[in-house]
Amino acid sequence: MLRVGLGFDIHRLVKGRKLVLGGVHIPFSQGLWGNSDADVILHAVSDSLLGALGKGDIGDYFKDNVFKRKKTKLTSQRIVKEVLRLLKKEKANIVNIDAVIILDKPRLLRYKRKLTKSLSRILDTEEKKVNLKIKSQEGIWQSNPANIMCLATVLIDVRNADL
């Protein structure tokens, strides 16, 4: 059985944080604000995988207050690892991932291949199954152009018909 999932994430850029996208450190003067490294690509992909499994979203598994209380650093790769564990438990495989990252700065075109390779490695899937598009906000959100967002869709093959 094939199932589709949709994920979305958005974070704002702030000074004093590293910018991590798709598991890749991008040299830039700002990074994304969040309780984790705020990797919008990995968050959107994780949510799309959970959606395809019918398992909610990453907020159902990773509560902000739990990590603050335990003083544990939450990374987006840790989130993906947990989602992949659920995928494996349900005997599901990634067929295709299609994601679009939307931002004005920094320019990412020169990182596109590196981002795709990183995503396929983190998701433990073939590179040909991962597609990434990079788009500009085109000045639409002029009141706050310092946002980075990502939409991701995923198609999975589920061998467990109970889903």
C-alpha cells in the first residue's frame, strides 16, 4: 500500500545561532531560532513521514518542555532517527521525497547538491529518491523577510496493511 504525507515548518533567522539546513551547516551571519537546531528541512520531512504513517507530527513525540527540563540538546537528526525507527517498525519504505525550501537569504543554489546528498544519507535512502527545490519569497513577506520555511511531501510503501 502506498501512502502520502505532507509536512511544513517555518523558523525565523536570528543572530547568535548556526544555520543548519538538511543537516548541512551553511555559513551565514544568522541561524534559525528554535528549541532544536531548527532545521526546517528535516522538520518538514519528519512531519511528512509521520503524516504518511498516520502518526501525528514531531510535536507529539518531542515536547519542548521535556528537553528544557532535562537540559538535553535536541537535534533535528535525532528527530529523524526516531521517525525512521517508526517507519521501520511499520515495515514502510521511502519511495520518494519532494521538498521545497523557501527563503530570501542566504542563497542556497551552490549547496543544492550537498543538501540532497545529506538528506539521502540522514534518511538512509537513495539519493535519486530525494528531490529538493529552492525558491525565493519574492518579497511577499516584506514585513519579515527573515523567515525560512519548507514544505515536504513523501510517498511511502507500507507492507503493514494495518495502517
